[in-house]
Amino acid sequence: MKGTSYVARQPDEQGIIHYSEEENRIWSELLARQMSWLPGRACDQYLEGLRKLNLPADRIPQLAEVDAVLEQATGWRTAQVPALISFQHFFELLADKQFPVATFIRSREEFDYLQEPDIFHEIFGHCPLLTNPAFAHFTHTYGKLGLAASPKERVFLARLYWFTVEFGLVQTEQGLRIYGGGILSSPGETRYALSDEPERVTMSVLDALRTPYRIDIMQPIYYVLNHLDDLFDIAELDLMSLVKQAQELGLHEPKFPPKQKVS
Ligand SMILES: [Fe+2]
């Protein structure tokens, strides 16, 4: 994995992280901009979680504030981690209902897009849905399976996570909505994902496990759930035997051009 120049901020003895004015301003601007795109695009369960979290508009929230809401809703909490963590650590945390949050925020130069998940992505993108029982259960199950999986199996499992938790769409009575945190924390992809441009197909776990993705482009394909509660059913499937099938069948043809090598 590529390195990062971001460093997670450390709390003081009282557990409080003191962000600079500029860091709080970046949070505030990201939040205001993204809130304007959510109506009619984000799914109701996400918006409900956002209401419960009641995130501050003028400063980066402290993790304890978020934890108080998550613990009451689903027994989840956040875990403060460095900017990048290993797969092993990631799965250990999820298996223990802890959602890793790196306590740094993107710089102004990377305001629109950055590859490392920052605190805006983790809290604004993912934490609202961690108040939802189906999403929370699926994420917990994924953590437990990933912890027990081999490195090769983990690579397959990661694709399912990508096409659900990060980039999932869901069909609702009001129309197509977004639940993936990778989309909901990105203004560009929030509009693009529901536009005519990308391909959208009904969720097939086996196909999602076999679909290659790139982290540095808008997704050419999204998988759509019929209902957010389908995440409960997916968690109850024998996912590891589906991973085995996916390994035997191999990957689908990528729908994106190969990444240009930087020389
Ligand atoms: Fe994420």
C-alpha cells in the first residue's frame, strides 16, 4: 500500500483532540457542501442516522460524541487509528464492533478527493449507517469473516465491502438512493452515481466478489440492493463458500482502463 503524508492527531490527557481553526473550517465546509447534495439522494436510513448523530457544523466532532450515539443504537463505537492500518488490524476492530477512524482531515489541496480515508469520510460517510441494525450487523459479520480469512480470501471479501459499505446503492419506493459511505462523502460521486453515466446492476454477491475496482476513479459499476435490510440476508449467506466459488471462477473483465504507470 502506498504511504501517506497525513498524520492522525493525538488526544490530550482528557481524550480531547485539539484541531486547528483551519482543520475545523475544512470540516465545516465539507459538511455544508455535502449536506446540500443529500436530499433525494441519500437513503432514509442514512439521513435518520445523521439526525441521530447531530454532527457539529462548525468543528470536527470528538469521537466520544459519536460513540455515545452509536453505542446506544447498535453497540458500535469508533476506534482512533493512525492514517493507514493493516488489513489484520482493520478486521480485528470490525469483528469487535469498532469502526476505525483516522483522526486527521484532508488538506485544502485535496478538498475534493483524497485516497486515504480521513475523519470526514469515516464519520460523515459511514457512522450514520452504523446506527442502522442491518448495516451494523453486516459490517460486524464482514469483520469476523475477514479476521478468519486467508490473505487471498480477504482480497475477494474486500470487493464485497467495496460494493456495499463503500459504494452501495439501494432501491426504495422513492427511487434509487445511496447508502455507500465512499459515495456519500464525495460530492462528485454523489451526483455521478445516480446519473445516467455508470452501470447499475442488482446486487449479486458472487458477481460483486468477482468485480475488480479502482480506488482512484469514479466507479463504472454499482451494485443495487432491493432493500437495505437485504444486508441482514447477505450476512447470513455462506459468504466464504461464495468466496471459494468466486476464486474458482476468477475475476470479471474490468470496466475501466488499466491504471497508467507513473514513470
Ligand atoms: Fe470507507
